[in-house]
Amino acid sequence: MWVEENAENTTLNIYPNPSKGIFNLDINSEKLNKADLKVIDALGKVVFEQQGINIQGSHQSSIDLSNNPQGIYFVIVSGDEYRSVKKIFLQK
């Protein structure tokens, strides 16, 4: 269902996984300057969205999904010639 395409020298890390609701997102890239972030649930509903994230080498943020039910979520980060999809598991 999901395809992961990585630009050279770009990494996306999500932790802790599984998470109790709050997880950290680290993006490191030599080429990606701006990115969009979406978190969707297993049914395809967007539960979190942030556009125009300024990467400029690296970006760290914390995302709080603690008000969402437990289950599988997909974190999608996309930018110029880059798209990555990672799963995050929420446990209560």
C-alpha cells in the first residue's frame, strides 16, 4: 500500500515506537529544505498535519497523539523529490 522513497542522505527516525501517545520525530537531510508532515490513522483519516517544516539540515519535534485511540498510524514526510512513510504503534 505504501511506498517509501528516500532522497540521498535523508533519514527519518521516529521514537519511541511503540508509543504511549507522544513520540519524537527526527529528520536529517543534506538536500531537503522544507517538508510536510501528516499522521494518518489506519482508516486514512488525517489526525495531525504540519506544512512547510524548515529542515535546513535537521529538524526535531515532538508529536502528541495521546488523545487518539491505540492502534497503527502512518507518519508521512514529503518534500522535493522525497517521500517517506513510517508506522507508529500507539499503546495505551
